[in-house]
Amino acid sequence: MKRRSENTRPKAKKGIDWLPIGFSLLLLILWQVGVVINDVPEFILPSPVKVIEELIGSWQILMEHTLITVAEALLGLSASILLGAALGLAMGYFRTFRRMVYPLFVITQTVPLFVLAPLFILWFGFGILPKIVVVFMVCFFPIAVTFAQGLIRSDSGMDDLLKVMGATRWKIFRITRIPQALPYFFSGLKIAATYGIVGAVLAEWVGAQKGLGVFMTRAMKSFRTGALFADVLIVVLLSLILYKSVEWAERIVCKDMSNGGNIT
Amino acid sequence: MEQILAENVIKYYTVAPENGKKLNERLLVLSGVSFKVERNEFVSILGPSGCGKSTLLRLLAGLDRDYEGSIHVDGTDLKEKRVPVCYMLQKDYLMPWRTLMENVLLPAEIEGADLKKEAELIRPMLKEFGLEEFENYRPHALSGGMRQRAALLRTYRMRGDIMLLDEPFGALDEITRIQMQDWLLDVWERYRKTVLFVTHNIDEAVFLSDRVLVMSPRPGRIVKDIRIDFPRPRSRDMLLSSQFLGYKGEILSSLE
């Protein structure tokens, strides 16, 4: 028999999409030309070429700081994944628990991090632990909330069918709800991944010995705007790498989830 | 003795109040449904949409015990104890992340049965269900008819010898639907189970069934119990006979 035509969905084009790259390059060129023509001093706005020079010049020291920030971000993100998934599962499974903690979770997201970060230093010392906690505070929320949302959303027909087969509530969760909620989990994780590095940097701003945030404050205080931009460039690249890794993991885990499914 | 005995079943749904009203409204869905089904009988329940056919099947499946009157299956009161049945809905509910075999193994998996043994039992059946060689395919690679057959095979592997089929071919195109009907009768004659088949397609009901129970619009009750006296195995020719048209006319007039 024929394959259903609705399954021949358009595939994403292979290869690189040159339009955004070309456009970004154009902006960079305009930036370079603008800075050179108007003779803008470096401490106000460094040219892209100057930023690259700084990046290469301070490579050694930048990498030392990067290592710390990456460690903080990855540890914080890992904790968020483990605890966020557990909390999301508990929220999806126990209605009472959801009603109890959900408002609290929202409140944790409304307290300014600039207040929390110094408090965490008071509580957890000057090491990397308070930074990990800051990353966790930012990242667990989207993971827990989206996962819970995916678990709650269900087709009553599917549940009925499994109930008639004699499935308990936990079995229904294990067999259909959790797999169905995985795409939701990953969309939360993608949001979390973009916050991870920035969260660590922000925590370092408040007080740390090493990290891209520390380098940033030093570069700013000494008006080395070029070095500051180089630092930011690394933050951007790291965040992109993290995001892309999650996307890649999602593609592997969820490859059979979305196409032609008759469940959602 | 009859296998299913429903006596004066009354079912209300509680509807959330609309703006302004404070009390929940009670909506009468089934108003005194009584019928019997013999062992190995093929009975269709026919009625307009919203008449409570699916609700009736949900009660028989033991999914809802909040009703008045009584339903007995093999002498067991459904309000007291769940009786295992086979149940199938219009949507196939195949899990897209599982292969065909893994989907069909689901009832055994939930019961905690030996999956290897079950797979050995399923394999020869795949051929009869026209699914040979597709054991390791995922549902999205199968046609609509194949998916429905896979769902039916899974239904067959559920414990219980009553099949509750809730418009199983409702989402299929006419040609596939006809093929599926022929094939369902074929399989049924081989594996005999009691079938309760919900549909709103008159031809389908008459063609497949030993008896057709016609339901009134909501609140649903059974207005006609028609015995279909065609010999089995059935053939498509009967659709053109005057006897068939007679049954059809009888059903149509009872639906008015």
C-alpha cells in the first residue's frame, strides 16, 4: 500500500543558509568602515578587526577564564536538567504538588538575580558553588515548567485505552505521557541552554576570582572596550554551541516523535 | 445465557455551568438502555452522532461506573468489578515512537506477560492481518488501512472475549473502509469473539451484524432491535438485494 502523502513533509534544506551569514557580514563591514571613517576611539566603540586582535592577543588569559565559566554553566545546567526533570515529573503527576509549588517557582523567577547572586556568595562562599546555584535558578524553571506542561497535556482516548488494558496511572505515565512530553522537555531545555552561560557570567560579576564575568568587569574598569567585546564574543559563541548541542540531542531522542504521530 | 445484559441504564453527564449560572447542569445522555448480547454475536449499535453510543461503550469497558441501572458481563456486575474487554477507538492510538510489533505488544506489556512468547504468538497473526514484513516499521510509514489493522490486532491481543469497537473505520475513506469490513468479518469468523460495533453508517451495520440496535437521538435509548438474517460468510452481493434495502428502510424509518 502507498505511504500516506501527508508524511512527505518538506525537509529542511541541507547545507548552510547563506542569507543570515551574508547579512551579518555586511553589518560587520559597515561597522568597520563606520569606525574607521569617523575615527571613533577604541574605548567608545572598537572596530571588529580590533576585537579580533584583542581576542588573539588575550587568548591565553581569556581561555583560563572561559574554562571556569563553562564549568559553572555546565554544572548548573546539569543540576537543572536532573532536578528540573524531577520537579516537572512531580508537577505533572501530582496535581496537589503542582498547585503547591508552581506559584513559588514563578516567584523565584521574579526576584532580581542581582539581589540573589550576592546572597548566594554569603551563603555558599566565594567558590564556584554560588555561581552554579545562580545558573540553576535561571535554568531549572523553563525545564520543569515545559516538561510538566507536556505531561499534563494528554489525549483522554489514549489514557482510556491503556486503562482498559489494565494500566495503572504510573504505567500510563511511563508508557505514553513521558515519551509524549519529551519534545516539551527539550523546548524548555533549549531556553535553559541559552541562559546557562549568561547566568554564570552574571554571577561572576558580583564577585569571583576567575571567569568571563570577572574579565569583563576588569576590561570595563580599565576602558579596554576591545577586550570587553572579545569576551562577549566568546559568551555568544559558547551559548550558540550549547544551544546547538541541545538541538542535536533533541533530534536524536525525538526523531520518531513528531512525524505522522496519531497521538497528539 | 447471554454474555452482556444491560438493564435500564441511565447516564447523566455533569456539564460545567455557563456564565451566570451557579449550579452544574445535568445532561441526560442515556435514558433507560436495555439490551442483551449472546456469546459470539456480532451486534452493531447504530445511531445519530451524540446519541450516547460511545458513552454506552465506555460504560461497558468499565471506564465509568457512575450510572443508574445495571450492566452484567458474564454474570459480573460492572459496578462491582472490572471485566477485561478488548476496546478500540476511531483513532488508532499507535505510538509513533514504537514499531508496529512494539505497539501490538502493548497489552501484554501492561499485564506484565512474557513479551518474547507474546511476540511468537503475534508473528503468525501479522500475516492474517496483512501486516507481514512490517513488524519493525513505525506507524508513520504505514497506510491508514494498515494502521487500523495494526490497532485491531492490538485490540485482539487484549485480554477478554468481548470486542468493543467504537467507530473503528470512521476515519477511513470509503474504499478502504469496505476492504476493512470484508477483512474484519474474515478475521472474526476465524477468531470468534463477541463484537459490539458502534457506527453511524447504516450499510456497514447491516453488512457486518447479526443484530442492529438502533438508538434514538440524545437522550439515547434503543428504539429498534433488528435481526439481520443473511447467511455467513457474507458477500458484497447482499448489498444489492431487496432484503438488504428492506433492512435499510426499517432502520431509516426508526431513526426518524
